[in-house]
Amino acid sequence: MTKEMLWLLMGHLVCIGQWAAFIMVDHAFLGRGRRFRFPCLWAALLAAVFLAASIRHDIGFFNIGSVILNVIYLLVTVLFFGGSWNQKLSACLVNGIMCLLTENTVSYTFAWCKHIPVREVWRYRSCLFLLVAAVVGAGLLAAYIIRRWRREQALTPLQMLVMSFFPGIVVVLNIVLMVSGGSEVPSMMNMMLTFGLTIAVLIHLGIVQMVNDQMLLQQTLMVEAVRQKKSAEALLESYKTQRRLTHEFTNHIDALALLLQQGDYEGAKAYLSTLTKTIAANTTIMNTHNPLLDALLSKKYEEASRKGVMVYFDLPDLRDMPMGQTDLVIVLSNLLNNAIEAAAQADPPEVYVRMRKSEDEVVLSVRNRVEKDLNLVDGQLPRISQKGAGHGFGLWNVRDVLKKYGGEYTISCRGCWFRFTCTIPLRKL
């Protein structure tokens, strides 16, 4: 192997690091798709094919050929992952910005310090190592930020499209900068332009994050206001019901006394059983020392009773929980809505809600009857709303809340019983 060939292979280490960064960002941004079970593996195999083609045809670095090769790789790789087409294009844009900004900043800085053309930096081993470290580091950082962004993203698709206009312009400018200035020693103007674009993108991302935080806060406040309104309505309804029952209490006592005087003990027992069910279904039956959740669970119990579904609760004291009150409401509301809807179509219609607390974690289990077993692939959540079965998008909302607190979940459906079990660590993450 000649020295020229050795340097060529070492130069492609940057390409390998770059494609690895692309894969990390795509996985964080898009997640796993349906068609390809192991998208990262397929993307790595495609990278090997592109690497062989680049070496075979001597495409080189920092030229229009290398740019076209990377663009093709970006567009093909996103097909292995999930997400919508808008999300796939956004992932390509993020990867393009990350790669071009990182490589241009490092290569132009190195070339300016060494007083050499930018296209010659790949002949320096130290620069190659810097480029690999910078690209992989940027990929790891971008993947981390994207995972966090996906949990807290509040911007609409139209707002995201508008926000991506400036980064798109930066991509074009970086491509022009890479292709046009590669044969010359970087000037001070080139350095100012390179660092200026990088700083401008960072400032732009900071502004986008600030706007997103404001919208997220508004959404949180709105959700909290809705929850409090529902809680107040539930408590008011419960209060009115209790007042009505109190008003009718004398009449019920007289009716029971009349039945007993007539010796109709079976009739008295049946009347008392009916009266007990009516009171239980229309009053606050829970006492978890959390007024909002007591009202919510009582309301769900009432809704289930109207549909003929029996709900059995086994809950501890809910004052000291590892998640916020709003998030806990989201989890319990979605799980109960799905369970009640599914159980209403089953025979017998039953739902069991159980929670246990230990020193390390909280375990929540919701088990309900279903009309027929659901087809769960590898124990994963259904991809679309199972309207007939009663389980769908609500479980995805629960999953997002659990991820926020480092919780884990399992689902199963056997013997016409659907079970959702999750654990939430008590330690703060």
C-alpha cells in the first residue's frame, strides 16, 4: 500500500465519523420505522457501500462530488427510520447544518493556522483526528438535544418550517464556502464568515428554544387550568349529588322501614343494595389524600358505572408521588379511559387498578377485560388507535410521561385480559 493510498484511507475516517453522526441524529429524531427492524444496521451497511464507492471512484474531499455523495446518503438513510416526510427532511437539514458547520469551522481554522489551502488539511493526521472527534462529538450533542427537544417540543409544524428557513440558508452558504474556498489559503474574511455562520446558528437555536419554552409554559398552564376546572366541576357535581341524597335520606329510611314492617326482608335487602350502588356511583368514593385525583377517579368510576363497567381500586396514599400532579392525572386518565372503553365491550366488564409503593419505585398496574385479544407486536404499543379495542394513542401519551421520569412499562394481552404495568423511580432524575 502506497503512502498516498494510506492517507486516502485515513481521510475517509472523517466520512465514517460523519456518517456515524448522521445515524445518531436520525435515530434520535425519527426513531425506529416499520419496514426496517434495525435501521442503524442498515444505515451502517449503506455507509460501507458509499465508502467503497468513494474510494473506488476517487471522489476526494471538500469538493462538489463529496457534497453530492453526502446529500444522497442523507436522503437514502432517513428512509430506514420512522417519522413523517416533513420530519425526514428536517432530519436531513439538521444533519447538513451540523456536518457543514463543524467541518468548515475545524478545517478553515486548521488551514488558517497552517497557512495552507483548505483542501490540503486532510493530509495532516492531527487535522483528521480533530475532524473525526469534532463531527462525532457534534453528532452526540445533537442527538442528546433532539431527544430532549422531542419530549418538550411545543411548536407547530408551520412554526418549525418558518424556524428552519434561516438554517437552510446557512447550509447553502456553507456548501458555497466549502467548494469555492478550498483551493486557497483562508483569509480573515473567510474566517469571519465561517465563525459568523456558526455563531448565528447557535443564536438562532437559542431563540427557537426560548420561543418553544414560552409556548410549552403556556400549554402547561392551559392544561393545568383545564384539569383544575374539571376537578372543580367534579367536586361540585359530587356535592350536588350528596345534597340530593341527603334530602332523600328520610324517604329512603321510610321505604326501608315499611318493607321491614311488612316482613319483606328480601325486598329490603334488594332496595338497600340498589341504594348503596347509587351512592357509590355518584359520590367521591376515593380517599387518596389528593383532592384532584380523588375527584378524577370518582368521576371515572361514575362514567364506568353508567357503561356497566365495574372498576376496582387498590391505591395507596398519593400525596408523595415521584411525578407532578398534572403528569399523574395524564397517566391515570388515559389508562382508565382506555380500560373502561375496552371493558365495556367485554363480558364481564371489569377493570382493576392497583398501585404499590416501595423505597425505590412506584408500580402501577391497570388490568381490564377485552372482547378479544389484541395483536401486539413484540409487546409494543399499537401504532394506530384501536378504536374497537379501546387502546391507542392514549397509551403513547402515557409512554411520553414515563420517559420523562425514567419510568418503564410492559403491556400484554392474554386470555381476554389487557394489562398495562409501569414502574416510576422514586429518586429524582
